[in-house]
Amino acid sequence: MDCGERLAVEQDAGHSVCVLFGLIPENYEPVTLPGKTVNEPFSAEGDCDGDGTSNIEEYEYVVACGGDIDAFVTAASENSPFWEENPALPVAGIIGLLLLCVGIAVVHMHVRRATRA
């Protein structure tokens, strides 16, 4: 969509909003604001959590991994890899903790038997 088409769509949308609220469309004109800047927390070029990865890079990674907007907000705002659907994380949750406990118990039993012998 080029600039002319986008402007036509924006004008149609503005006209529809005016009609919806019973206003006279000719008395209003759209105000266009520039996009977000780097210093705004969730701008594309910004880095909300300060981890060195831009928000757009984090968004693209989260979406590529099957995450949604909630996962993106977590990934972009917290300098932590713990967001839903992150394939880079090891097994987590109750099953992962249970397996970890079993592994520790097995190692402990082997060490204990080796020190008795």
C-alpha cells in the first residue's frame, strides 16, 4: 500500500468515526503523529529490557517460536529467557523438577555407596 492509498484509507476511517459519533466530518481533519522513537519503551528500535536486542528482533523471535503478544511483552520487558514457548529453555515445570530430584537422588546414592566401599 503506497502513501496515497494509506491516506485514502485513513480519511475513510476518520469519516466513519465522525458519522458514528454524529459529528460533521468536514469540521475535523486527521492529526498524524510520528512513530515511536528509540527512547520509548516498546518502540521497534528500542530495547525495553536493556539486553542489547531491539524490541523488533525480540518480537520476530517470539513470533517465529510460536509465541503471542503476551510472550513478546514478557520477553521485551524482562531481561530473562523465561517466556512461554521459548525453545531455548530446558525442560521446566513439575516434570522437569521431578526428573531433577530423581537425578540428584540417584547421584547421591552412587556417591554414598562409593564412599562406603
